[in-house]
Amino acid sequence: MIQSSMVESARSCFVESQLDDVRCIIRITVEFFDFVQNTDLDKANDFALRYCVESVFSGIDSFASACAAYRVLVGATDSSLQWNNVSMISLKEQFISMFHEFDQETHFENKCRLLLDLFKMQIVFAGMLYD
């Protein structure tokens, strides 16, 4: 549902390959949200962590493409992420909170900015978990 509504909103300003990139980022972000919301990271098994990390890393090209497409949109905004005191717990809490904001947002440019910021957090998370 998130994918279809967001992709439909982007259809007028993104080409098909960029829409595929947005779909990819959304899928990975929703999976990641489910993972962090339902997993005690201290007790997660190696397979689950590896899948999570590798999924995020697999979406980096799509993320870069979507960022480039977003930057040229009228109404595009800068990231609002704050990187002051990043810890696994604070990042998890910030991610979950921002995901709910993303899920409720209806304006495409704002929703896309939130999606890109969520994916940035996933990259940081994946880097912290990578071994």
C-alpha cells in the first residue's frame, strides 16, 4: 500500500527506473522497520542480522539514484537528521518514530524526504551491525 501510493505520486516527476529505485527503498525500509521494531538487537541471531545488513547494502545504488532524482524536485527539502549522539538504541527509537511519521505523511516531497532519511539511518545501522 505504501509503495503503490508513493509511486503513483512520483509518476509525474520520476522516470520508470527511478520509480523502481523508490520501490526498492520502500521495500527495504518496511522490512527494516519490522526487524527493528520486533527484534531485540542484543539477542538477534546472526542470520537475521546478516540478512538485514545485506538488504540495506543492496539498496545503496537505488538510494543514490532516488536522492539524485529528489534533489531536483521543486519543493525538495534538506535532511532533518541530527547525528549528535548516535547509539544503537537512539537510532532505533529515532527510526521507529520517523517511520510512523513517514507512514502518515501524504505530501509526496515530504514523504520522499522522510524515506531518504530513513534509508540513511539504515545505512548507519547496517554499518554498526556489519562484521
